[in-house]
Amino acid sequence: MASLSAKTTSYTAKDIQVLEGLEPVRKRPGMFIGSTDSRGLHHLITEIIDNSVDEALADHATEIWVSLNPDGSATVEDNGRGIPVDKHKSGVSALELTMTKLHAGGKFGDSAYKVSGGLHGVGASVVNALSEWLEVEVHRDGFAWVQRYKKGVPESAPKKGEALKDTGTKTTFLPDKAVFTTTDWNKKIIEDSIRNRAYLIAGLKFHLTDKEGPKTFYFEGGIKSLVAHLNSDRTTLSNIVYVSREGNDISAEVAIQYNDGMGEMVDSFVNVIKTPDGGTHLTGFRIGLTRAVNDYAKKIGVTKEIIESISGEDTREGLTAVLFVKIPTNSIQFESQTKTKLNNPEAQGFVAQLVKEGLDTYFEENPSEARRILEKITLATKARLAARAAKDAVLRKGALEGSGLPGKLADCQEKNPVFSELFIIEGDSAAGTAKGGRDRKFQAILPIGGKILNTERAHLDKIVKFEELKDLIIALGAGIGDMVNLDKLRYHRIIIMTDADVDGSHIATLLMTFFYRHFPEIVQKGYLYLALPPLYKVQLGKEIFYAYNEEEKQEILTSHGNGKATIQRYKGLGEMNADQLRDTTMDPEKRTLKQITIEDVEQTDRIFSTLMGEDVPQRKKFIQTYAKFAQLDI
Ligand code: 0RA
């Protein structure tokens, strides 16, 4: 007892020291991890993961195991060298210093490219300070060593355990509920950061285990695999061009592949941290791309007039690319607070040169693919020039014809867009009924007849010539293409109303594609909706009920004792009269609308590409799989 209490006493003195060291972290956690919400919570786990990733980048670890445990703790284990456990000159083990000293800077083994540094690189000690408890187990020098901490304070020195031959580090920690507003792990966030890291570090294998079991993330091809993944649902125009180079204080890898679509997907990373706002490395990438394209265009005799008109945007139509630069932690510069935009000036020239030379070589060695890419780019240029002319014509036409609004539009009286609704309705007859059922004060009606143009792969020049889309663009009032101005949008509720059948779903999808591609902000702001007309009318005696799906119909029947019911299945909007349409689908007091959101832009993009692209078998498979949700959940 006496010796135990003596030990406790001796640790109390040190406890105070440790506490003093980590006190600022517990006092102002936000200063170290940004926030104490879910975002801050997840910084803890990425910090620990990135320490293992550093060990992999230094070529000492090949596998990382992450588990989310039933008690809310998380474990990160690697097969690296193991954190050194030998005593530092201060008499404390290197392991304990790592876990208790703020910015135990430079760490020990020093790999040049600490992945996390400069961004979240706060060190394991911060995670330790913000954990109810943390346990670290090191396998090294032929033994297991274990040390436990509470809120950053060691319970004892590292304890030597059983003899074994392997090496590695395993950290388990329980985030402190007193610090965080939530301590629930979000698997998607963790999975995404693991997947990114697995893609960026070719050959590193991750395992993520939770109550649903283990999942492995391993991509032999590194960023080439990531580009292949991003393009997996698309028709590609070239092989993946891959180039890499190591400089003195910077290294870069780039993978590039064109597809036949119109979108641009360029992901950039600095030391495995995603830089969604780009920065100097991305600017360098664009410069290199434009120069290589221009030079090759000259070489194959594209006219001077076109070459001079090629814009950066044209070179990136259908471009999928991943750009990964590594810069030593202590010289990374990010712009301002957000830390999502790289600012190192040397990155620009370095990446520009790498991309230029890489593409020059690729074009030279693969003339038929190069020609295909150049054809696509020059087509984009020509279409852009044609669209500008056509768009000007559309706008002029609008200005010339009085109010300029399309003849088919039954507009509302309200002029404030905040209170105005536009119903885009399939078929003239349903639109006629809706005109009878609307409240003309604030509800406008625009009929759309049949299938509209598939805008997934149409250039703007074709779109503005397509009569019904032109009418829609003019009715919206916000312009089109590079002139979109949402301040001029005439309605803040745009409601697509189609029949509840296959054709109706198709038309709704085409319209959603149109908005997603040309007015993404309308979707982002939550202005786009689907109307949900009922599927059944159930008449029981004098009472009328509307059912919006099979279950509701059954419910109505059961709750009325399955009495004598007349059931009408609406095959289309046209079968309802104006009152019914108003009561079930249009009246804000009674209707249900499905708001179209962009939950996950990339996912949505993929769904649209699959639904609207040319890969018919793929589309069929998708529709069969998701038919039930296609209308509701996109
Ligand atoms: C410094 C030196 C050495 C290993 C590590 C750090 C190390 C740290 C972490 C953090 C998570 N996993 C880790 N694995 C290793 C070893 C130096 C040597 O053995 O020469």
C-alpha cells in the first residue's frame, strides 16, 4: 500500500507537469482542432491515422487497421517500426513524450513529407488530451509495450509485456464527452478520408472495421486508380496519362484521362490533404494543360482563329484528373484561414512544366488519342462561339417581343420571386387542367410536351435552339451559360409535375439534368421540387381519400374495414379535374413536394451520367435497380 501511494505521489508531481503541458488544449480545444463538433471529433481520428500514414510514406508500414469499437472508442494500428520506447535524456520514454508534449515537433524519425503537418498536424498529444482515456501499444525491440492515459495524463510508465517479433503501433482512444458536442463517429467521413489516403499512397492497404464487419481499401495504381474510379461510369477518350517528378523541396504526380462528357472532375491534394479550392498547384496544372493543347493544335494544323479562341474551360471539358503534390510540412503555405487553397509559389511552375512535358510526350506517342482529345476541345470552342451568338439572339428576341415571355407560359400576378411558383407540367392537357386549379396570384404554369432534349451531352448552342428549353430559359428569366444571374430568377419554387409512369419519370429526369447542368445553383439553393400527385382515389360512400402509394391505399381500406370502395388508379395527370389537381398536388396547404437536393454532388453527377449517358446496358441496370427511388431520391 505504502509503495503504491508513494508511486501515486511521484506521479502526481508529474501529472501536474503533463497537465500544464496539455492544459491549453483542454482549455481551448478549438484552437487545436478547429471546433468541438463532429468535424473536430473526426480530426482526432485522422490525426492518429496520419501518424501511421507518415510511417507508410517513410516506407516502413504497409498496412493500417482502423476500427470503430462498440464502446465509442476508435483503434488505429499499423505495422510500422513502432514508436520508440527508450528513455529520452529527460528520463521519460520517447513514447510518452510523443503522447504528452505539444508539438513534439519534427517527431523523431522525420520523414520529409509528414502528411498532416501544416493542416491538422496537431500531434497525438492533442488527441490524448481530448480523450477520456487513451491506450497505446507498441511492438518493438522484441516486446510489447503498453501505456494508458486519462485526459492526457499517464497512469504509469510504459509496461513491458509479452515477447514477440513483429513491430507496429496500436492506439485506442475514447473522445471525451465533456469536450465534444457529439462523440458519434460518422463512418462515411472516416471511410472517405481512408479511401483518399489509400488512393494517394499506392500499395498502402487499409482495413476499416465496425459493427458491419471489415472493409479493405487498397489501390495498387495510386492516383491512376482514382482517375479510373472517377471515370468508371463513363466512356473514355484516352488511356490514363500518368507523370510524376521529384524536385528538391517538392514532388508531384498527375493522372489525366478525358471522357466524352461535358463535366470537369479535377481533384487536387497536398500531402494527402484535399485542396477543394485548388491553389498554385492547380493553376500550374491548368497552365501546363493549355500550353500542351495549344502547341499540339498548332502542330496538327488547327486554324489560328480556333487556336486563339480555345479557352481554359474548353480544354477541361470531359477532363478527369488527379493532382497530388508533396511539400515538406514546414514549408507548406495555405491561403488565409480556410487552409484549403495552396499558396506555395514554387508549386505553380513545377506542376506546369511536369504537365506540359508529360502531355507533349503523350500526344507525340499516341497521335490518334491526341487527335480525339483535340477534336473534343475544338468542338467545345466552336460550340461556345456558336452558343454566344445563339444566346444573344434568344435574349434579343426576348427584348423585342414586348414582355418577352413565351406565349405558352401562363404567368402569375406576383412579381416577387420569393413568393412565386412555376409549375413545369408534362402535356398541354394536364397544363390546361392545372391552369384551372392554380392560384393565379402566385402560381405560373408552363407546359412541356413530351421528351425534351437530353442536355447531358448537348452543347449550349443546341440547347438554346430547342424551342421548349428556350421557353423555359426565358420564363426563368435568369439567362443561361456564362451569363446566368440568379438575382433575375423569376420563381424561387420551380416544380416539375409529370405523370407517375415511365415516360413521366424520364421527362422529370431530363428536366432535373437540365437544371443540374445549367443551373446548379437553383438546385443547391433548394428551389427545385418534384410534385407528388396521388396514385389512387379511394371513394368510400361519400368520402374521398387520396393515396400516394400502395401502402397508403391499403391503410385507407383497412382503417375503413375494407368496406365498399371505389378505387381509381390515376394513370396520368390528365385524369384529374382541376379541383382534384389543386387539392392533391398544387395547394400549398395540402400538397407534398419533394425538394431536390445535392447531397453528394459527385454521386448525383454519376447518377445523372448513368441515367442520361449513352451506355444503355448500364442505364438499364441502374433503372432496374433504383426504379423505385429514381423519381424520389435523386
Ligand atoms: C519516430 C521514430 C520511429 C518511429 C516512429 C516515430 C513512429 C511513429 C508512429 C506513429 C504511429 N505509428 C508510428 N510508427 C512509427 C522509429 C525510428 C527507428 O526505428 O529508427
